[in-house]
Amino acid sequence: MRDSTNYIVKFVLIMTVIVAFVLAGMQTVLKPIHDKNEAVYNKRSVLLAVNPVLDKPVDQLTDDEVQEIFENKINAFVINSAGETVDGKLAESIKLKDELAKPAADQEYPMYIYTNGGKKYYIMSIRGQGLWDAIWANVAVEDDLTTIVSASFDHQGETPGLGAEIKDNPAFPKQFQGKKIYDEAGNYQSVSVIKGVIKEPDHEVDGISGATVTCNGVSDMLYDGIKNYEPYLQSLGKN
């Protein structure tokens, strides 16, 4: 009986070691593929912010075409909280979750400039808090530095059919096209997601029914997130 028990224990230990090695090997083999797919997914999210001015809609682009746009038409770099370019860092290496945990003066942000037909579009990546977890977005403005081209939204765990509509319902981000982040006097105002009557058409969009907290989170994220880029945008206006 004891020999039988010892055999079972040895067999389980051997199988555990074998499975561990197999899983470790699979992770090693699959990690480059996972990293590449994640990078392409993130690039698609960035391009969605300029979807209306792309030669082809993002959902019709192949992965190779996405990579080609980034190589030939996107200037990606990092800026600091003072709006200055940071040398030696890649935009894709910036994790906003980590940056926003730092003191404001130490934060850095990814910046993307899409150029097409001689016109530039400035894409800003922002992050905030929804009902259950993090939400984030990419927002592009035209070269007037105030008119929104479009926006793309994503989330960690908002409720399907409610807060998750910021990503799942294409009508929601479409509302941001043509909105303004500055008022007519040149004061920063951003765009708010509201319930009820829209009183400022240039700065407000309709909220999602039953998702008040998420919508408030989007409003706060837009205001705070875009404002982080304001020193950079102001530096462009002076050039």
C-alpha cells in the first residue's frame, strides 16, 4: 500500500514538473505574438481618434496597414507636464496608469501626430475612472488645436449595455466629432457628457441612459486628461 502511495506521489510530482515546463515553454513562444497583437490593438485605438480623416476606416485596415500608417504618417513621442518633448523614450512605453500615480510635475504622456495631405492632427491619450474600474480614451484635435476630430474609448470593467456603451456603441464616440475643447474666448473648457437638454452644443454630448457614474467619469477624464496636454498645445499655438 505504501509503495502504491509513493508511486502516485512521484507520478503527480513528475507530471506537475512536466506541465510546468510545457506551460513555461508555451508562454515563451507565445509572448512575442501576444505582445505584437497588443501593440497593433493599441495602435488601432489611437487611429480610431482620427478615423474620419483616414484614407480607409480603421475596421477595414489590415494589421500590416496599421503598422504602415504608424511608420509613415504617425510621429509618436513623449512629452512631460511642462509640454516639453522627452528624448529617449517611446510613446508606446508610457503606461498612463503609472504616470498618473506620480506627482503631477513628474508625469509624462504619449503624443501622436497624424499627418495626411499636409494637415496635422494631434492625438492625446487619457485615462480616468468609471463606475467599476479604469476607463481610457484617445482624443484627436485638428490643427486649430481646439476642434475634436473624433475619439475612441475603452474600459476595464463597465457594465455591458450601460457604461460599456462608451466602447460598444459607435454612436457615443461619434458625438465628439466637431466639439471644441476651448471656448470662443480661448479659455479651456473641454467636453462634458450630460443627461438632459444640451445647452452648449460645442462642449456637450448626450449621456448614456442608466450609466451616470460612467458618464461623469468620462467628463472628468476628458477635462483632466486633455488639460495635461494643454502646455504642449499652447506651445504649438505660439509657433
